[in-house]
Amino acid sequence: MIRLLTISAAVCLAMAATPLLAAEKPVDPYVQSNANAGVTPFAGDEMLRAFHGPQGVSRIVDEMLARVTTDPRTKEIFAATDMERLRRVLKEQIVYILGGKVDYTGRDMKTAHRDQGVQQTDFNILVEHLQTAMDHEHVAFRAQNRLLAKLAPMERDVVVR
Amino acid sequence: MRGFRAAAGVAAALAAYAAHADGQELRPSGKLLLTGGVSDVEGAGGGGLATWATITGYETRDGIGANLHGTMVDLPDYRFTAFGGAVGFLDRIEISYARQAFDTGDTGAKLGIGKGFTFHQDVFGAKLRVAGDAVYGQDRWLPQVAVGAQFKKADRGALVKALGAKDDQGVDWYVAATKVLLDQSLVLDGTIRATKANQTGLLGFGGPKNDGYQAQFEGSAALLLTRRLAVGVEYRTKPDNLGLKEDDWMDVFAAYAVNKTLSVTAGYADLGEIATFGGQRGLYLSVQAGF
Ligand code: HEM
């Protein structure tokens, strides 16, 4: 009885300590590594500054996700997705790629997209929404393209049919 | 005739490919703006003067794209126009057609062939993407590579033969390599073409100086300025089979994608000396509507 109480107290404590994670659903175990981000990040802080830091990236990812999850062409794909988690790890991934001092804690691109049925057309739709979001954040076009150069090869892992 | 056989082969390959892709959803309009190039003077996907390895239209490998285009080059002594269409299948195969007209206007009288005398040419093209991906392969050096054939038929057979051309029809073969360097916001193309064509075929094929195939180069370099706007330069070498001091062609251009349906290319082309009239430089204008 006492043991059970201690356990539930510990669980409560753990939940209180990580209020953000509490809203996320668990995923199958995987090995955490920055290599999961799929590309080598930019050196220096020039790129992250071009994106107005982690706050800029956060605004861009929020707008892009709002767009792909409401666009009738792509929203079905996200119907069963844990958006809390996707939002968090996607922001991590972009900040990490832009040279920010964060770790990417999500899965690798192949594992994350294995069962999503993404087609090449969907990939390009997402990129276009990303471009629009970067435009709204006033990220210079050349800096946008430098990020896209890092993301484009992920097509091979994201597009599965 | 050989050109038609090549086209039939490509059609068979297309059917096989479509069967292979069976079970996938067909989707329209997925490519990123301007990444498929525009329509060149011979009707193929490319820049203005150079044929690229990209497959025309905004389709991805999940769809079919098509476009129609009209092009005009207003030269001091001539006017060149071309109209045509192209279809791209699954971002793999491109079939194209263009009808070119070369109007000699007042110059026709000076050349002794009659005012307003116009040369025409039909160009049937087929292109097959064989390797690489111009856009997604950003982590690789390998460009997108395509091979193609253009069957060309000039309509003024008697006259072009009187000028010394050996034939009024011929086939060009080419290998094109195109790379989008997103990191630099650049698009580069280099294409090698085996051809016998005089003034790309408008003045027939082969001649007294040479009647064999010769390898020629055509290339483009374009800078992406915005999602909709690219500016670039092009160069195209040509043989001089007729001994009429045929010059290389070059241009500078700006391509603007109004949207995914409409793009406009405006430029300045230098076509050098054509049929003894030198300094043929003028405005290049092309409009393309895609579906
Ligand atoms: C370069 C492009 C892309 C990047 C960088 C990217 C990144 C990510 C990341 C970081 C995750 C989360 C991994 C994790 O949960 O550990 C994820 C998951 C997901 N992505 Fe993408 N993605 C891309 C393209 C796409 C496209 C084009 C689609 C569909 C239109 C898509 C649909 C999804 C979905 C549905 C999930 C959730 C998977 C799940 O619920 O388990 N992604 N992506």
C-alpha cells in the first residue's frame, strides 16, 4: 500500500516536472541521436540568425503545420498524428539544422514516415507551405533555399510510394 | 522516319512505366515553381535556346503535366515564331511538338526569294530521364540526366537544297544534364547535341562543307531571384555545314511564373548572321500555359 502510494506520488511528480511531454502520446522505443535529423547542420550562427532564431523557427513551423493540416490535399495524412510531438521535434530539427545549440530528440526520417503514405506531390505541397511561412517570417530567399537544400534529399526517406 | 521509330520506342517505354507505377494515385501539379524550366524554341522543356534534362510541366512522378507555348524573336531582318505543346509523364518522359516559322519579311525580296517568304519547320521531340534528380539530389553531384531525340522536317525542301543542304529532314540526338543548386539559388544546364541541322534545321540538314553529325553544345545558367523569377544566360553552338558563316546563338532572359498555369519569358537574343544578314539581335518573348 505504502509502496503503491510512493509510486503514484513519483508518477505525479514526474508528470508535473514535464508538463509539455505529458500531452504527447508514447512512441515505439528508438535510439536518440542527432544523426536522426538526417543532415549535417550549418556551421556558425549565420543561418539561425537569418531565420530570427528559435522563435522565428517556431513561428515558421507553427504556420507550416497549420497549413498542411488544413490543406484538403494533405490534411488526411495528419489525421492520426500526435501534433504536440510533431511540433516539438520538428522545431528541434530545424533549429538543429540551422546551427542552433539544441539536440534533435525525434526519430529518423525513414522511421517517422514509414507508414504515412506520403507521395512526391505531398512533399512539394509541404515545401510550398514552408516557403510561404518563411516568406511571412521575412526570411531572405537565398537563406530559404539554403535550408531547402538540406531538406530536399529527405524526399528519398519521406516519400514511400 | 527514324525519329518516328524513336518516338514509338519511347511510347512503349512509357506504357511499361505506367504499368509499373500501377496502384499509385495519380496527382496533378506537384512540382515547385520554375523547377521544370519553360518551353524552348524547339518545344522541349528547357531554357529559351537550350534543351534541359527536366521533364516539362508541373507534374511529379505521380502525374501527367502538359503545356502550350508561343515564342517570338523579333530580329532586324527576320521574324522567328514558334508554337507548340508538350506532355510530361510521371516526371520521366516528355513528348513535344513545335512548329517554327522563319519569316524573311522585306529581306525575302533582297534575297531574291520574294517578300514575306517564310520557312517552316516541324519538330517532334521525345525525351527520357535516365538518371538523377535536379531538385531532390541536393546532397549529390550527379545532375539530372536525360537523353532525347528531335525529328525535324523543313518545308522548303527545294530552296534549302538549292542553298546546298543535303536534306530537308533530320534527327538531332542529345544528352542533357541539369542541376538545381539550391544552396546557391542556381540552375545549370549543359547539353551535348549530335546534329546536322543548319540554323537548327530551318535551312535543312548537311551541306557542301559537312554532311556528318557533329557534336554541339548548348547550355544555360540561371539565378533564382524569387520563387517566381529567374534570370539567366544561354549559349548554343551550331555547325556551319552550308558555309554561310552560321553563328552561335546566345541570349539573356528573365523567366517569370505568374502562377503554376502561366509563365512568361522575356529576353534578348543574339542569333548572329543568318543567310548573309549579320547582327540578328532582338527581343525574345515566350508565353507558356501549363495544365
Ligand atoms: C523535408 C521534409 C520533412 C521533414 C523535415 C519532416 C520531419 C518530420 C519529423 C521531425 C517528424 C517527427 C518524428 C518523430 O515523431 O520522432 C515527422 C513526422 C511526420 N511527418 Fe514529416 N517531415 C517532412 C515531410 C513530411 C511530409 C511531406 C509529410 C506529409 C505531407 C509528412 C508527414 C508526417 C507525419 C504524418 C508525421 C507523424 C508520424 C507519426 O504520427 O508517427 N512529413 N516529420
